Amino acid sequence: MVDVPLGIAGNDIPIGMQVVGNTFDDLATFRVVSGYSRSGLHLYKGGLFPDYWNKA
């Protein structure tokens, strides 16, 4: 199982997904996550990093 960040919800809460593979087939799971990371949202780059320190 691999946890993958997807983005920030409208209420500034980070959201994500879990990729789960078959038993003893970790390589397939890592390949799926690697493919997503190349084509998916590039979270936490530039101004996308959430600022939790200054929330009231």
C-alpha cells in the first residue's frame, strides 16, 4: 500500500488516495504510483504548499 497526496480540498485540508496491490507484488504498486507521479498533480510546489501555521 502506498499513500499518494492528491491536492488540497476547498477547506484547506490535504486529500489523497491509497494504492493497494496484491500480496507480495509491491513492484506493481510502486509502478502505478510512479506513473501517477509523472502525469498527476505536482502537489507542494510553488504556492501550492498549505500554510497551516497562520490559520486562525
